[in-house]
Amino acid sequence: MHAAVMTGGERPVYGDFAEPKANDGSLAVAVCAAALTGFDRMVARQPRIFKVPDGPFVLGKEGVARRSDGQRIYFNVLATVGAFGSMAERTLIDPRFAFAIPDIVADDIAAALGNAGLAAWLALSWRAQLKGGETVLILGATGVSGLIAVTAAKHLGAGRVIAAGRNGEALQRAKRLGADKTIDLAATTDFAAAYREAAAGGMDLVVDYLGGPPAAAALDVLAFHGRLVQIGSSAAPTITMPGPSIRRSCADIMGFGYFQAPIEAQAEAFEQLCRLAASGQIALDIETRPLSQIGAAWDAQAAGSRRRQVLIPEG
């Protein structure tokens, strides 16, 4: 079969790979679509950290597939087995980490919604337990997950949603999706002051895709019993914690990965995301390519494209 194969370098190569064969509870499935994510790029750069098999392996940790009975499923980052990844015509998965998805969205949209959508919805609903009427700050609201988080926060009952990021065009899009206020971090020197002004007080919940100084400043403006959910580190890998502020607000700082939620919660969240996408209420910029163009997709993401690269097997 054809696949995007890692052969020892830091860049996948389109080529042949062995066919998967089900055994010991694993399931061989036909891949419909797979989105290229930042996590995939980390696996490619640091395979020893992420426990990939010795020798060549297929890139991709999650995707949309069809079972032999025709049921369409989404399989998450824990699902792939051995050297088989999602960027191939077929792959091998542990079915415990997969769930059925509705047919109201196309394969490429379903694939793009996976990592990005679940990292937004479940951060709010499952990890932070968002309460109706709360004020939510989304740091990194101009990325794929961040824009979905704007929509998700509104649908989950947030009273005030503040979108912060460095891309003016995307911030305008966040406003159209329901953000009550936007903050251009590129034009802001005092993050904490900008947050307070936008919130008209403290923040009940911060969803952080950035880390670094923007997140540290957010910790300083948390309301009493405020929470920060840490998801990404595109600004910096560390956050300086203001101890007095954390003690004063009795704050909670939470780590989060969507795959840590129960599979039932993932399936429920995914269905909601599909319905919102089908109705045009979720912002998704997708560039769909045949799998043979994995190199072009890789280069587009490396160059900073804001469009989610989705690969479709040709076999």
C-alpha cells in the first residue's frame, strides 16, 4: 500500500509500506482522511520521545476511517498500533480508542475537526467544567483550535468570550463567530491591563494555546477560583507563575490533552462539533490534498500556513 513513511530523517516520504494485518484485538481499517498536526511534526522530529517503532513507520496518529462493515469512525492519538499510522491507504488501530461519527460532514472536515476541535471543546466542557455566564479568555484564538474554542465557549454557555492572538484578520473572524472582545497581542505591551479592560474584571477561565508571557499575565488576572487550562506552547514552552496572584485567586492550573477524556465524552463532543461545522458555525480553513502530496502539505505547514492540511489516500 502507499503511505507517508518516516525512514530515519525528519521529513516523510511517499512510498510503499507493508499492509496491516489485524491481530490480538487490533482492527485493520481503510483510511478516509488524516489531518497533519503539530503533534505529527513533533513525532517526526523526536521519535524516541514518542515511542515509535524502530525502523520505518507510517506518519500520523489520528484520522477518519471506515471499518470493514462500512461504519465510518474517528480514531484518536492513542489508537494506532505498531508502525502503522493514519497517513496511509490502510492502518491498524485499537478499536477502544475510536468512535462512530455522523455522516453530516465530509471526510476532510471530520479529519480537520479531530485534534483541533476536541482540544477546544473538551478543554472547556470536560477539563474546565465551564459554567454558564463565566468570562472566558482564549489565548491563541487566531489558530485553528482557538477559533473553534470561540464557538465552543459560546455554545457551552460562556457569558463573555475574549479572543486574543496576533493575527488581525483572524481576530475579526473570531468576532464574527461570537467573541465579545478581541485583543491583538502583537499591538499590546501590557497584557494584563488589556485582559482586565476586555473582561471588565477578572477571568473565570483561560484556555491557553500559547504559554509564555501572555499566559503568565493571564494568571495575574484570574478571578476567585479561576482556572487556566494549558494546552499549547506556541509562544514559549514555559510560564512564569506569579505566586501571590495564584494564592489570592485560589486558582487552578490544569494540564490537558483531549485524549485523556473518556472515549464517550470524545464521541459526544465530536458529534456536537460536526453539527456546528455542518451548519457553518465553526471556522475551518482546510487545504485537502491527495496523500501523494504529503511533501507539499509538510512544507505548507512548516511555512506557517493557517490552513489545516488534510491528506486523502488515493487507493
